[in-house]
Amino acid sequence: MPVRRRPDGRPPEALPEGLAASLVEFAEELRAEGVGSGTAELLDAFAVLDEISWTAPEDFREALAATLAKSQEDRRVFELVFERFFFRAAEAAAIREGVRERGGDDGIDAAHTDIDLDELRRQIAAALRGGSESLMRDLARLAISAFARRDEGSGVIGVDVQRIRRALGLRPEPRPALPPDDPRRAGLPREALRRFEALLRRELERGQIERTEQLPPSRPLSELDRALPSGPLQDLAAVHRVVAQLKRRLKTQGQETRGHRRHAHVDVRRTMRASLQTGGVPVDLRFKPVRPRRPEIYVLCDVSTSVTSASVFFLSVLHALHDSFRKMRSFVFIERISEVTDVFDRERDFRAVSEAIGRDAGVADVSGYTDYGRVWSEFRELVEDDLHPRATVIVLGDARTNGRDPRADVFAEIAARAGRTFWLNPEPRLYWNYGDSVISSYERHCQAFECWTTEQLEDFVKALARPAHAP
Amino acid sequence: MAAVPDSVPAVADGLRAVGYLPADSTALVAYLAYKLGKPILVEGPAGVGKTELAKALAKALERRLVRLQCYEGLDEAKALYEWNYRKQLLRIQAEGQGAGWDDVQDDIFGEEFLLSRPLMDAITSEQPIVLLIDEIDKTDQEFEAMLLELLSDFQISIPELGRVEARTRPVVLLTSNNSRELTEALKRRCLYLWLDYPTLEHELEIVRLHVPELDRTVARKLVEVIGMVRELDLKKPPSIAESIDWARALLLLGARDVDADLFRETLSIIVKHRTDLDVVAERVGVRLDPAAGVAGQTQT
């Protein structure tokens, strides 16, 4: 298939030999990090490089991004891989060619033998509030050399970055104690601070490479790197976006199943009745109508202190689910359980919902520790008559009982009554059944999922959308 | 600008000349798309000027804009072509007796009986055009698959007629609000452009371009406030169009500063949900000066 079209039919040899090979390597690395860039994309990348001057770094990066990274998440990974790849490529070339930026104690170090730390702090803070990239890079170098002098380097780059940041007193929170003309007084923008840290890290790496004259092993991106840079508010928006997309996916998924099973089940009773017209010969087959699954969902959400960090995530999942499914009842629990369905019906705003739950749910009784046993008994009393095989029960919690009786028997009873039971645990699987976590005794009666990122949430909703008796 | 831009700055200047201030990456991707003849997939939140970009490109390139607005349930008959069966019937009746079936059959499936819809229109146009496929994420996956042939080869296959190829190379823009994941096949054929809310300086420029009479300090305060509002978790954050509307309103009211009272009164221009109104009033309103006039002026 001719995917690539060149208006003039020129062969793509215009690029220097080394760059072409590097680009292919770069695409390999992108694929290794999960950005699906195929051959077609790579050919496009070569085509666009013919059109721009690839010596202009910004244009080069944007043009590559436009052809290789086709979604916002991919773009984020692209940025990180781009940084890593071309940084390493440049450093490798520097070692090969024997280029050194500064030798010993001349240049930038000598010019600032006495670096005034206070002045440096002030300047960095000012640069963070609206300085250019190159200014910030210079300041990052200054900071590094200032601290190298004080012999505080630990040799571990991540530790050093944090040490330098702390020593410079760069913090995002406002600090009213400082004098009014200090730029740090109103707090520093988080985004700029993150950029500065990245620069520090990179300059430290550069120094290390120069000292050892070899590249450290390439390190794959961690989950943390990949996460979009965002405050908690944007995280909520992300969950909502995922669930909104999932809602749409659920719709199409349902249709797929309908298509596959259209002729699967003959309705014997109706076929027999229809056959009476033809003298008992079943000429006319009647099929069971396929009804779209309309799940009835019960969600129980732990809001105790042991899951504090996750409970905002959970509440937003709950909120988003509520927007998507009409027949849904929500409960929150700590020591006792309390139904909050009407709160979600009344309040459309997430913040109001979480406030209302904090105010009137009344789930903490005495100690404020989760009591799963009591919660199950109360839940069974509340919904005993309503639970039926078409219902789905979802529990959001860490299954940490604080040493109390887990009452897995009551939970089993609930699971038996409901059609399907799922457990979403905000802890990594590694910590399950460790300490007072009793997830294994519940896992026997339900499907348990690890769920603390939006991707894991997606996996779960796929499972939820699958028909109950699928193989 | 000249109808044939030959560099990235030329595209940027052209867009600027027709009243669209592009970010650097926007101009670059537009130029590449034009040069390589590839469609652009533009994604981003609502109201950052995705559709506006297509309109501005059409104006700058001095081309006609053909627009296909997508919606759920859009199908070939409404996007591509349809047989004009009334005309076909009339034709058969008019010929009636004399002609044989073969003659008539050849005849009634000719271009004359084709009702062309936007996409067909775009393909058959004599003059080069700009094709805008708006909100592609609203359609079904099947429709997306149907677009693939058009996007990669600029041709449409009609069973009765054969292949219709584009006479000129159109510039194609697809916009999406990211309400669902588009298929890999579609993405592979496009260049990707993510449009986000503009930076403070950029937005200030945009506002001043559209409402030049507004006082500079007021305009600056305005975009700062808009930036604060966008940081909140709102149902619908204010778009660029809304900041321009607000600037116009402030101009009409003769405002000399954006203070808390004025903000509360004109809030409904930028925030369009009841729950959002409360959140914004609570979080942003209090940060503004309560007193109007002189006190506020010194602060900006």
C-alpha cells in the first residue's frame, strides 16, 4: 500500500546517514515505551524532515511529534523519550569525539568562586516565575557547582536534586514569613519547579558522564514519569474523561456482543407455539431476543484514613460511574455504612458531593477504623430484598480490617445473592495479604482488581461490561 | 499572502493576516500538512480554535472551505453521495417505451444523477479547497473506516461508477474533542496537532487583536482571571471565544478594572453552568479586589 506520497518523487537521501539511523533507533525506543509508531509513521517522519530545516531544534521536535505521537498521552511519552534519547546521543558523540565543556577549574566555576547563596536563591526563584529555559539552565549549573563545593554530593542523582532544591528553599507553597520583595513569598509555580528539577537532573547527569566518560545504563520510564503533570483537580478531570470514554466504549462493546450472538439461542417455547400454525412442524425458528445488559450496580466505597490518598480517586470514580449508569446505588463506609445515592442525585458537582459525604454520611462511629464485618452485616440488612442475580456489587477498599473479624461468611452470602461481585483494591498487589489486609479471604467470593491508575480502571470496566456468563 | 506558502513563517504570517494568531507548532504542522498533502488531526479542549484554524487556513490560502459537521448516525448518504432516485424515475418514465433496459441502466447511474454531499464536493472541486471534517469523534467507527480511503488516497469508490479521484490536492483538517479514542488506522494517516488553551501572553495578544479598543491593563487582568478560572475543575472551562466576548462586554460597560463586583455581574459570560458559577464565584471572586477604580489600578 503506498502510504507515503512525495510530491516530487525525490528519494529520501537528503538526510545525513547518521541521522536516519538515529531516527530509526529513536522510533524503536518509542515503541519500547508503548507508543505505537509503525513504519508508515516513520516514513512520514522522514518526509517531514525533508520539508523543514532539521537544524532548528524546536521545529525538529514538533515535526517529529506531529508524525510519531498521535495522542496527548503519546506526546507526553514522546517528550520524555526525546529528551532521553537525544541527550544520550549527544553525550555519546561527545565522549567519542573527546569534547569537554569545561576543563578543571576554569570557565564558569572560576568566575564564581564565591557564590552568594542568598543571591542565587533569589535569582533562581525569579527565573522560575518567568525566566527563559537557557537562563534556568545556567542557574541550575551554578547551583550544582555551588553545592559541589560544599561537598554534599551523595553520588545518587535523585538524592542530590532534592538536596539542592531543599537547600535553595524552593517550595510551591506560599511563605508569608519571607520579606515582601522576595519572589518566593507567594509560592513558586509547580510546573516551573518541575522543569528546574529536570534541568538539575540533566546537568548532574552530564557532569557524571563527563567524569566517568561512559553513559549510564538507559532507564525505562517509570509510571510516575508518564503521569501527566497535573494537580489533584486535573486528576479528577482525567478520571471523568476516562469514564466518559469508557461509557462510549461500553456502548459499542455491547453492540458487538449482540451481533455475535444474534443467532445463538433458539427460543424453544416460542418456536413450538409458532409451529402450531404449520401443523407442529417448526418451520419458523424463533430466537431469544437479545436484551442489552442493563446492569444494576451497588457500589461500596471505603472512605477511612487508611485509604485517604485513594479515596479521592475512588469518590471520583464513584461520581463518574454515577453519571454513566442509571440504576446504581452508592454507599460509603468506615465503621458503619451509609447510603449516599441521593447525594449524587442532588449534587452534580464533585466537590459538593465529597463535602456532603464528609458532613452528613456519619460513617465514623467511635474509633474511625474500618470494620468490614459490621459493614457487611449492615449492608445485608439494607439491601437484602433488592439483591438479585442481575445485580453487580463493587467494593472499593483496601480490605484492612485493623484486626477485627473480617466476617467473610457474610460477604460470601452477599456475593452469592448478587450476580457478580468485584473488589477494587487501591494497593499494589505486592502488599495484599500483608499485615492486616485480609483480601484473600474475600477474593474467594469475588473478582479482585488492583486499581490505582486510570488504566487499571479501564481494565476493570472492560470486565464489568463483559456479559456475566461469558466463557 | 501568496496562495503558495513556501516556509513556516509564511504560513504563520498568512494566518495572522486573516486574524488567527497561531502558536509555533500550529503553523509548523499546517505547513507540513500543506507540503506533504497529509490530513491534520487536530485535538484539544472545546473552544481553543480548532474549527477557526480551518477557516483561517482557507482564507489565508484563498481557498473555498468545505465543511462536514459530524454527528452520531452520520452515514455515507449524507456525507458522500446519494442517487437522486426521483430524477432517475423521471428519466426512466421519459424514455419509457423506446429504449432498452441496458441503455437506461447505463444512463441512470451517471454523474448526472448523483447528489453530491460535502465529501464528494471536496473531491470533485476544480479549485483546490480546504476540507474540514468537524468533530469526527461524534461519528461511529464505521464512518471513520469509510473515511480512510479518502484520507490516504484522496479518492472515493462508487460501485456503479468506479473510482472518483481528486482533481486537486485538498488540505484536510479533522477535529476531535477527544470524547472517544479514534482508530489507529485513522491516526496513522494524519499528522497530529494538539491545541491547548493558549499561554497568557498569547491569549492577551488574541484578545487585543479582536478587541483593540480595550484598555491594556484591563485586558491583561482579564486573561489572568480567565487563566485562574480554567485551573478549576469546571464542567465547561471558558473558551477563547468567551474571553473575547467578555472583553467586548467589559468594553461596553466602560470598565477600568476587573474588580469583584464587576466580576460577579459579568460572570455569566464566561461560565455557563449553574454549579460552575458557584465554584468560580467562591474560588476566584474572592481573590479580586473588592473596591473598584483607583485601588485596583495600582495593583495591575
